[in-house]
Amino acid sequence: MAHPSLDHPLRRAGDKRAAPSAELVIITGLSGSGKGSVLKVFEDLGYYSVDNLPIGLIPKFAELTRDSASIRFAALVVDIREGQGLKRFPELYARIRREIPTRLLFMEADDDTIVRRFSETRRPHPLGTEQSISKSIQQERKLLAPIRKLADLTINTSKFTVHELRDFIREKFIGEREEQKIMVYVTSFGYRHGVPPDADLVFDVRFLPNPNYIPRFKKLTGRHPSVARYIRSFAQTVEFIERISALLVYLLPHYIREGKSYLTIAFGCTGGHHRSVMMADQIRKNLAEAGYRAKVTHRDMTKPV
């Protein structure tokens, strides 16, 4: 447990929104999704933080947070370690929300990411070692599905480094100017490897001339200056970049007003080596110049041609 700072961040001078009289944040989600890291962020923000509080004690903890003069902001983790008692959570959560301002954060990640994290830490999955981690993940997703539907904010941490996740939580709960409230992930991919399942917007750039058919470009990628210069030499490329950049700059404020915290934009070509790579890099640059935080990844760039 961690005790709160008397100078809670939401009360500091200069904050644009008033702090609530009390607040409880409940963090839940998949094992390996980063719940512990997020709880640590809240601890650093001055929240009284508790990991794996027994579900039967949550109403009492909420009451303490509401009525205590010293504990006004609290965060706790409840997850699959609770076992069968987790079935009671939706009912308890509805009751708690009537008594104290409460937000539910659901943490998740792609299956491959979770498997990798368990492999790196060599920790067993909470559901046991009698089955593979992949099967445990699927079982856990099913068990947590009713709780996920209740979440005020669902975060897929596959997109974040530890530092990015920390900054995201701080921005979400402290608040910054509107343009900084969304993180844009721009990715390139090859259609032969499938469309990224987490993409919010997908643009097909296979209509552009393909450098793969030029021998000197075949082994290079869209990040090579010669390849990028070749793709940009066509009028349709220049016009496409201008139109898509303008469209995104128009759309992003609307996504922000709807409460979207991050957006994934995918550009696809045949193999994911040339056209989509060059386009993703350029669009990320244009969005950054427009004042948005944008990060680029190239999913299939290193895969065999």
C-alpha cells in the first residue's frame, strides 16, 4: 500500500479542471497487460494504491475513500487472482458507483505480446500451468468479458512502452491541452501478411507504382532515400499525401471530442517493404508538424521479400 501525497496533482495550481471531492479508480484486465505498472503510476500521482484487494473488501475500501480526511484519491487492482469471487464484481461495481465517483480501467494486450511478456519474466499464468499460456489467455478473456463491458477506459498496452504508458495515464488523469490527449500510431503493413487487427483506419497504397519491380530497389525499403524519392516522384503520391494529411488533421479533433485516447492508422502495400513504409513515415512526420503526438512502426518491413 502507498499513502497519498497531500498535494494531489488534480489540486495543483494551474490545472484546468477542478478536482473531485473523492475518487476511486479500479484497475482490472488481463494478466501481463501492465496492471502493476499502471498502479505504480497512480501511486506516483498521490493515489492510495492497493494491489489485489479481496473483492469483499472493495465496498469498505470505497467507503473509506469517500469518508476519510486523509484518503481522498485511491486506486486498486482486482483481477483473475480473485477466482470465482470475480463474478460478484459487476454487482459490487454498480453499488460502489452510486456511493463515490469511480472509474474502471480495463487493461489488455495482444495475445503475442502477453505470451512474450510471460516468457521474458518466466512467471506462470495465474490460471495455472496445466494448459498453455495461449489457452490461459483465451480463458481469461472469456472470464473477464462481462467486466470489460463496464470499463470507462480500455487500454491495449501492446502499443506502449513502459514510459509511454506512464505518460498516457498521467495525461488522462491530470489533463493537458486538447491536441495532446490523443496518441496516433502510424503503421505500415503488407496485405500478403494480413491487415493489422487493431487498425482504426486502413489506407491501401497499392495503387502507387511498385519499386519492387525495379532491381536496384528490390532489396531496399521505403526508408531508403532513393526508394522514397522514386515513390514521391509520381503526381498521385504527392496528391495522396496532401489529401490524407488534410483528412487526418480534420478528423483528429473530432476523435478527441468523442473521448478517443489513441488512434491506429495503417498503410498497406503488397509486401509491406516499400510504398507503405515510405507513406507511414511521411504521414507521421506531417501529423507531428501539425502538433500531434505520433509514433511510427513498420510491421512487415523486415519480413522476407
